[in-house]
Amino acid sequence: MSGPDDLENDANIEDRKFYRAEQEAGFVESAPTETPQTLHPAYRLAFHDTEFLLRDELRPVRFQLELLKTEMLLDEAGVGSMLVMYGSARIPPPEAAAVALEGAKDLPVEERLVIERLAEKAKYYGEAYKLARLVSEKGIIEQGKRQFVICSGGGPSIMEAANRGASDAGAESVGLNIVLPHEQAPNPYVTPYLSFQFHYFALRKMHFLMRARAVAVFPGGFGTFDEMFELLTLIQTGKMKPIPVLLFGKEFWTRVIDFGALAREGVISPEDLKLFTWCETAEEAWGHIAEFYNINPNPGRMR
């Protein structure tokens, strides 16, 4: 490790003239003196003082750190844009759906019906996988940056299908996990150095959309609704430029949300119903994305 003499004797005019924070922290750790003053938390370097950083007054700093860390690492990884994929954490993969149905035979009717409905939606795990794999295999690169990199919430089910599809295509993918009271580990298909964890939902949602050039929304619950409606609101209000918003599963969405009623009630415009596009298959979704951006839908790997 360099010491004070290195600065005094360095005649290179281009070199930095102050120690890096990492070096300064090393000086502190190697200091032999232990006194009541040096042992007190007040004496710690602020950026090494976790107790200080976790104080309520430091919330704006923590916001900035969560924004910067992910932004810097995605930029360093050459991620130019992302295809973001939202969806339920509860829909089983097709191979698990049959097992779940078998196990539900002796359950009370209402419980069995819930499992049957989830099993019906297992096809969307397959479509999420196919869309992620299809887009990842295109290998689109523009201006030296990778485009339409798959990004999910990093969890199970639809999110897992997205990262799994990219992984099986030999491509890297992003996972944006959130700290929850119950354990939530990243699914094993997220690229490790593109696997991020957030404390603040707001910062996580910012990162979903900052690089999003298309968003595929699969059947889901409160979290999926939250993310989808925030996206639609941003586009509707002009805070965000239009991008392809692809809703998979028209039968599901029109059963749980009466979009037309919102327009008939006058709380949205009929034109707002054009902010999203219905999809059922991966090929159909990619076709809409390719048309929107004037991309050859079948170019092979692009460089």
C-alpha cells in the first residue's frame, strides 16, 4: 500500500495528488493506536460507519446510493436497453403444474379451484421463457451497447422464466430483487454480476424503466398491477415516451380489470386503451417490438 512519501515524491503531473478513499481507509485500519477517542463511533470515517449511514437523516444518501450503484454497474456491463418482464411469483412452471393438480384432488373445492386456475396460467411461464430466449438469441448490439437485455424482478415463476430463457440462449440477464420480510433469493438464472438488491421500491421501479425499451406484462397480482399501472401512467401523462407495452393473457386481464369501463366512466380516454397491446405468444410480442422499432424481426444475431 502506498504511503505519504508516495505523494511527496511523485513528479508525474497527470497522477492524482490525493489518496483514494480505499487507501485512506487502509491507513485507518493499520493505525496501531487505540484510545478512547479512536475507539468511539464518532471517530469512524463516515463512509465506513454503517450505524451512521442507516440513520433516518441519511435516507436521501441511501436513495442516491441505490440509484448510482445499479446505474454504474449496468453501464459498465454495456447494457444499453432492456426488455423488462413483469409477472406473478406464483404461477408454476408447466412441469410443476401437473404435480400441483394431482396434489389438489382431495382439497376443498375453493382451494382446488385456485390451484387449477394457477395451473392454467402455467403456459405463460412457457411464453415468458420463449420470449426471453427469442430476444436474447437476436444478440442486438447498437453503438457498442447490448440492446433488449432481459430484466426481471429476480424472483421465481414468471421472473425465473425470463432469466432462464436468456440463460439458455447463452445471454446475460438482469435481476432486480427487493428486500422483503420473508426470504426472497434471486432465481439461479440471473447473471450474478447483474443481480441487484434494493431496499426502496421506488428506486427499484426507476431502474426497471430507465433502460426499458419494451415491457412484457404477464398475469400477476398487486406487484404486477403496481408496476404496470405506474408504467401506463407515465406514458399517459407524457412523463415517459411511448414504448411497446405487451399484455399477455387477454382473458385474464379483462376478467380482473374492466379497462373499457374506465373509458366509459370517463376517468381515462378511449385513446388510453391503445397504450398497450394484447399478446398471447412470444413470437407475437417480438413482432410488435420489431415493428415499433423498425427492426427486421428475423435478423439472426445482430452486431
